[in-house]
Amino acid sequence: MRELESFKHIISSPQKVVITTHHKPDADALGSCLAMSNFLIKLGHEVQVITPSDYPSFLHWMKGNEDVINFEDRSKRAEAIGIIQKATMIFCLDFSCPKRMQDMQSWVESSNAYKVNIDHHQDPKDFADFRYWSTSAAATCELIYELIVAIGHRDLIDKDIAECLYAGIMTDTGGFRHPNTTKNVHLITAELIGIGADNSKISRLIYDTNSVNRLKFIGFAITRRLTIMQDLQTAYFAISKKDLRKYSSQTGDTEGLVNYALSLDGIKIAALFTEREDGIKISFRSTEDIAVNKFAASYFDGGGHKNASGGKSQLTLLETTEKFETLIKENYNSLFIQSELLHEKN
Ligand code: 5GP
Ligand code: MN
């Protein structure tokens, strides 16, 4: 592939590299950035990871975390812009739609640096010079492993890089439970464990590390903030700013909450509405062939994967959940019946 050759050629001489990802990075986003960063540093490049926002503290163990610049940190903004402007290469990882960089978007777009986009989301925008993209990959970390192997540098993947990659693959497959958990996923994670990734340590750090506040918050959300529409096979959480304040919520505390709604017997669509400073952030999850990414794109300015997507709303929390309920009723046939028909055909 010609683009791969040009990418290989460019990284064969020292570059000033900026690596970024989407707003509120998850483990796949941050794991991709830090795996790529640690790898490029080994190749002799000057590398800076800049994230459009902060991210959960249960990801802070990854190697290189201390050097990450958070673009929302006002005291670092000027430095970050300077680094973007001087960059000769910019890596955009785990997103395909530049909007998801939020405040960083215009700075990255106005740069003349050689841009690389590595991602596994649907409908990519064509903004990069080199795109390594596949929706059949479960995680961007899976693609990064493949790319490093494809350019002949597997030997540079050490324990630290392997652990960043493992974390992204583990979380984007829901702990190896979602239908995207392919044979390839297991083959790659087996390689990563072989290189030294401590799989049980990583799952403990990510899944089994809670503050008392977070545990109480989850209990509160399940008992007081869960609406179940059993007839419509739908359940959702609505969390207000006040709720978040009451439990001193930190970034990452709502992570995974939506899965409790989806785990209910008979529920096939779940949503989480969280009231943030800049509007309502929405997470959608579904089972089987129900495409919540299309629903998110049509009605909530969002997108993502078929069974896990997100969006936003500028209405109030109550108006947003009312809109959601109405839309689920109106679209029930196309969301559910179509997917059942598809199932019968398969
Ligand atoms: P989460 O609910 O965990 O925030 O996101 C689930 C999936 O949807 C992720 O793959 C994420 O990248 C995608 N996603 C979340 N929010 C948005 C959004 O506002 N726009 C788009 N296009 N995708 C989103
Ligand atoms: Mn991902």
C-alpha cells in the first residue's frame, strides 16, 4: 500500500510529533496515545501527547501519563498550542470526526503537519494524509499493534507499550465479552501477554478500583435515577449536575453505569444522560442488531459503534429524556422489528 510506504518513510527520520485523541479519552483512546508515544520515542522522535480534556484516574498508571498535556488546563494552553504549531506530524487516534477534539480542533486543522488517523469508528471524515482505519477492529489499540507489526517494528513493543495496548483492547471489548471479541483480538492479546502485559493487574486497576463515593454514587443511580420502560425494552439513567456534586464525582465515575441498565432482563436499549457544564452528554448501548449509532447520529448529534455510541443535547436534562422517550416510541418498529427480521434471516 502506497500510503503505508510514505508513512514508513516519514517516520524513518526524526519528527516533532503531537499525538491526540477524542475529548474525555477512555482506555482505548489514552492507551493508543501512550502506546504510540512510547513507541515513537523509542524510534528517536520528539513526542508530545495532548488530550482535549482530562481522563479518569484509573488510567493514570500508563507509562508516559505524567507527561500528557490536558488542553483544558488553562495554564498549559499556550505551551500546547506552540507545540501543535511546531509539529511535523500529528496523530489523531481513536476518532474519525475532528469535532471530537473540541477546542483543539481548529489548531490541529490549521497545522500543515503530516496527519495520521488510526481508528475503528464508522463514517470517517477524510482529513488525514495517512489513514489506518477498520471498523472490524474491536479497538484502536488492536490497529496500532497491527500497524507496528506491519512496519516491521514488533521487536520494539515492550511491556509498557503492551500494557497500554492491552488496556484499550480489554475495555473496548467490554472485558472480552462483546461480539467484537474476535479470534484476532485473542491472538493479539495473547501476544501482548507474551511480551509481558500483566493482564490481571490491568483489569484490577481499571475495573476493580473504586472510591467510596463512586460506589455510593452507583448505588444511588441504580435506586433513584433509573427509568425502566419494560414494554419498549429500554432503560435509562438521568444524572444531574447536582447528583454529581453530591457524590463529589470525578471524571470516569459514570463509566460503565449504562451497562447496569442494559443488563436488565428484557432490556435491549440503554442510555445514560449526564448533565455537564456544556450540555447533556449521552451514552447509548444496545444488544444484537439494534443500531444505536444511527439513532444517535439522527437525533442527538452523535455516532459511534452499532452497539455503543454517544451523543449530546443542549436541551435540559428533563427535556432530553422526554425527547428520548418519544423517539423510542416513534422509532420502536424500525429499531427493534428490523433487527428481529435481520436475526431471523441470519
Ligand atoms: P461512551 O458512551 O463510552 O462515551 O461512547 C461510546 C462510543 O460512542 C465510543 O466509541 C465513542 O467514541 C462514541 N461516541 C461517544 N460520544 C460521541 C459523540 O458525541 N459523537 C460521536 N460521533 N461518537 C461518540
Ligand atoms: Mn476505541
